[in-house]
Amino acid sequence: MKKILIGGMTDQVGGIETFVMNYCEKLAEQGFQFDFLCRYPCCAFQQRIEQMGGHVYFLPQRSRAPLAYYRALDAFFRKHAADYAVYWENDCMMNNVEPLRYAARYRIPTRIFHSHNSDNMDLSLKGRLRGILHRRNRARIDRIATDFWACSPKAGAWAFPEALRVGERYRIIQNAVEVARFAFQPEVRAACRASMRLDECYVVAHVGRFQAQKNHPFLIEAFAKLAQRQPQARLLLVGEGDGMAAAQAQAEALGVTNSVIFTGFRQDVPALLQAADLFVLPSLFEGLSLVAVEAQAAGLPCLLSFGSPAETKIVEAVTFLPIDDPERWAAAMESAMHAAAPRRDVQAVLQAAGFDLAENVQLLAHFFRKTMEDGKA
């Protein structure tokens, strides 16, 4: 069996990286082999990749050394393309599709672009330039990709022209999770809350990289209004990123430093979701948030912005709000606190909605096997 080459991993753990590892580790158990092509100095989950038998190949960053980048890209595919049946690019936008282009040039038979977002995350001048490249590459992605995947219809529309969003080559791949791993466990909740000294607190949780898309300034302002009325409230901010220092300064300026907990990167997100009482995601936009699925699997009530697609709502305890008024979010958080109910086991609901990882892994395994058996590989 030839291998599958994965592109799009960064040097930080985020939704894409977690999604990729969730699927690849399960597929590796069925005999599929994965290598990774990384455009950063280090790769998220590298140890886990190597533990499942994969190898990480590193490229220079195009923005810092463009000539070295293209030379390395050509040398890699010239040497290794024959080893792979599939190149699977996971990304938020198409500003850099050069690995996919070289995969086509060196005739890797199946070449997938998998869209994981629904807009441009970078609002800077550089981000706007990337947006121009995205639109240009979007218009001709069918020249280099054979298959077009997305985490939601909204993410599909961002990445692919309408003519490509039909037929067998276009697929919605669910941001599925190991439902049982997130199912509510009272003993885990109690232990996690005790270890973080949250026993008497009302805990509002958010998991996400500190970048403009996740809208942390709005969330902290809304929480500060809640904390004025409910001093036992705590905001748990899980993640890291360039915007973290600004978020910490904002919390200090609003007088809620002692009520906002910046955890940084954590590997125990399932336990933190058990410890929480409410999950919030006031994003400017989302493809389909993996952590929102995890929060629902944990039985948490969720407040999401309309930036999240409607498909994100799997269970009833999900409310969508506009992000035009922090006071409205504060009131919604307070209402959720007063309406708190015992957590329900929602495993069956997520499974019925198609968000159980085991079922989705089987669908991808079938696709990859058929691709190889049909001779495309």
C-alpha cells in the first residue's frame, strides 16, 4: 500500500491539527501510512506522528526564503512523489497551493484540498494580500486538485466555485470526535474543578487560538459585564497565540484579572470541558468549530455567534447570538447560569447526527482503499 502525504500542519495545536491527528491515528490502526509536509520550523504533534509510524518533512518558509522554498519543494516531490497515492492538503485558505501544484506536476494520482474555514483569518495588510492569492487560486483549483473537501457547506463555498460543489469529487467531511471520550463524567468534573480551585465558581469556557477570528476582545468585554453582577463567575481561556498578551492587558484594564484564567496550551481539553458550566464561541466566522462539537459532546450548553454555520448546532442546548452587543452576551451568560440543568448524556444524539469519529473514519478508509484499488494510485 502506498502512503498518504498530509499538508497544512502548522507549529501550533489548533482545530486543523487536532482534526488531522484524530483521523490519521485511527486510520493508521487500519494499515494506512501517513507522512507530513510542514512549512514551519517545527510541527504540531510531531511525537504522535512518529509514534504512528509517520515522518515529518520540513520545508523553508516561503515568506522568508522563497527561492529555497521552491527548490526544496521541487526536490522533495521529485524524490518522493512515487511513494504516495494521495496528497491531502488541509488548510483555511488557498494563498499557498504550491505543494498541491507540485503534487500534480509529479503525478500523485489523488490530490485533495480540504477547506477548514469560511473566511480570511488575517485582517492585516499581509492578510489582504493572501486573500487576493486565495481568490486567484480558488478560480483554478480544479487544475491541480482532483477532490474537493470541506468541513461544512459554508467552508466549501469559501474555497470552491459553485461548479465544483457537486458530484462525487466534492465531500463534506465531518469534524467528528470520539464521542465517548467527551461524555460527561461527574468525577472528572469534580477533580478538575478542585485542582483549579473552581469549586464555588460558575465557569465559562472558551477554547481557541488568540487571533482576530476568535474575537477575544469582545468576549472579555462581555465577561467583564457578567463579572460585575456575578463575582463568582470565571472565564477559562484555553489556547495560545499572538493575541494573548493583548487579551491579558484588556482583562487587567477591565479589572477582571482575577476572574479570567489564561491556561495556555492544554492537552486535557476534555477534562476542562467537564469542569466548565458554559461554552462560548463569539467568532467572527468559522468553517465548523471542532471544539464546539467537543463541547456539545460534553453536554455543555453553548453560546455561539452567527459566524458559526447552522450545522454546528447538534443538540438543543445551543444558542446563536449576533456579536453586536457585549451586554447581550453578558445577559445570555447570566441567563444560562440561572437556567443551569443537570448535564445529559448526548452520545446517541451526536452519533445520529453523523459526528462520531469511528463512523467517519470508516468512510475515509473506504475512500482511500477504493482510490488505491481503482488504479488511481
